[in-house]
Amino acid sequence: MTQPLLTFLSAAIWWVIYSSAAAVIPALIVWVALRFLEKTPVVFNRAYMASLIWALVAVLTGGLVIAAQHGQAPGQSIFVLPWMRASLVLDMIIGAFLIWRLVPRIDARRVKPTSACMAVAIVMVVAMVIGTTIRR
């Protein structure tokens, strides 16, 4: 009873630690993009919080999709799976929603939903470029 509980707690702690480290670069990208798109400063710590929650959800959904892929031919791209493409779309929707709801401008107004969608798109493009470059 104790060992599965400790294993679960350890996995949860590492999930949060790795996601918080992975959220720094997307937070910087979101902050710069929103600053440029909104033409007013935005709050960085809120951009980091939105990126952290977004990273936690992304790691969870990506892990579930990879676990569901178990049994597929090795070496096959995970983007072939319809579940992976659906999780990417869901991930982008969640990211845009989190950025729109959690990141205020300096004047205490919300960022525009279009700016949040553009910031998510920029983060996803950078992630895809880095992901395909590392894989080769």
C-alpha cells in the first residue's frame, strides 16, 4: 500500500518540477508576444502562471496519448495518431483560454482573445520547430 502511494507522490512531484522548468521559455515568448500585440506591458508572473498550468495540462495529455500509443509500431510518428492531433488542438484551446483569463495588462484589463490565440500560436510554432530539429 505504501509503495504505490509513494511512487504516485514522487511522480506528481517530478511532474510539477519538470513542468515548471518547461514553462519558463513559453512564458517568455507569451510575455514578449503579448507586449508586442497589446502595445502595453503585461504582467510576467501571470504569464508564467498561465504557462505553468498550460504546461501541466500539456504534459498530462501528451503522456496519456503516448500511453495510449503503446503497442504501435516503434519509430512511427506520434502525429499520425488522431488522438495526438486532437490533444494538440485541445492543448492550444486550453492555452489560449488560460492566457486570456489569467494574464492582465498593466492597466488591469484583460488581453484580447485574439492576442492570446496569437501568443499560443507563436509558442506552438516555436515548440514544433524545436521538436522537429531535436528529433533529426
